[in-house]
Amino acid sequence: MSNQFGDKIKILREESQLLQRQVASQLDMDTSMLSKIEGGDRKAKKEQITQFAKVLKVNADELLTLWLADQLIEVLEGEYLALKAIQVAEEEVKYNARKKK
Amino acid sequence: MSNQFGDKIKILREESQLLQRQVASQLDMDTSMLSKIEGGDRKAKKEQITQFAKVLKVNADELLTLWLADQLIEVLEGEYLALKAIQVAEEEVKYNARKKK
DNA sequence: CATAAATTTGACAATAAATGACAAGTCAAT
DNA sequence: ATTGACTTGTCATTTATTGTCAAATTTATG
């Protein structure tokens, strides 16, 4: 399954030379939870994204984008109509943006 | 909120001059549930899509596509990064398709 | 208008899914 | 063999989804 968010924070954490223990404590979670988030077994809650961004010194938008993309992929997992559906959805997103809905 | 699936089956039902009662009974649900599905308050379960297609004499893929698109939109509801996320997801879908994953 | 049929809405118990916490596990370095 | 870092499994609890029923509203028809 897709795990762009988890992969990303893991890489960022390693680049920052931080241990899971150190990151986890700042986000008030235990390391097993962080491990699962990195591994894609659990998903971070939305509020935690900002915290991750802060600790890992990266733009929150970038993480949020990956986090959202993961959920999209999850919906589409194994669907042969995935591409079609995504295109329909994209149309609507664009339409809604136009309408400032 | 987005409800392409519900809108579609409602239109198809009306074109077929069927009452909710008639469609609902064939799908083994009560009319209040069908009403909610048409109105986007509840979502049809995946297995029901085929049945809808049969009763409404329409291609199941078409309905499934709308149903999937609705779920994508739901994830993206209110997100200003929606478009970006959808593009990231689209890339991955295409990539996975290539890999015949 | 009156009333009957069709549809929508609200509330709620039942069911299912997600979550957090903890213990136990693996793995690598020393 | 011990330690530290990380992963995995389980399970009780919380949270979300579901179906059903009754009541309310809207729509069609005499």
C-alpha cells in the first residue's frame, strides 16, 4: 500500500539524525505508534502534521499533500477505474475552486 | 458536499419512472436508506453498485467511477491543497499501473 | 382543500472500524 | 550476552458507520 507520508517523515527524521524516541516524545506518542506511522500501518492524525513539520523542519503543506495523497490512493487501491475516477474528481475540484465554493 | 453518484442514480431512476419503493425493494433496503443514498447522506456499499446498475439499466463502471470520485472528493473536502494532492495521487496511480503492481 | 402516496429527516441501537497503550518481539552494534 | 532502536501483535476503548423505525415534509390527485 501507498505510504508517501510515512516514507517522507522517516527520511526527514533520518536526515535530521533524530531517533524515533526523540520525535515521538515531542508529538506525545510512543515509539511504536511512530513506527507504525512511518511504516504506513497507522495514519497520523491531521493535527499532528503541523507538529511533524515543526520537528522535522519542513513545510507543513508538503507533508499535508502527501498525507492527503495517501488517503486518495487508499480509496483507489485495487480499482481498475482508479484513473478515471481521479480524473472525474479532479474536474470537480477544479470546478469547485472556480466557484470559490 | 459532492454527490455525483446519488445524483446520477436519482436521475436514472426518474427517467425509468421508478419509485424509490420499487428500486429499494430490489436492492433489499428501505426507502429511507435509498433516499439518503440519493441525497448523499449515506453511501451505497460497493456491492450494491452492480445491483443499481442492473435495476437502472446502466453500465456498472459508470456508477462505480462516480462512487469512487465521491469518496475522493470527500477526502479533499475543504482542503486548499486538494489539487496538488490529487496530482500526486494521479502520478502514483499511473506509476502503479505501469508496474502492473 | 383534503387526503393519500412518495420522499425526506431525525433519532437511536447495533455493528464495525480506528485508535492508543502496552508487552513482547526482532535486529544490529558492541 | 547486553543494550538500544525499532517493529509487531494484541486488546480494550473510543469513534464512526450502519440499518431501522417513526415522524415530518413534500408532492400528486381527487
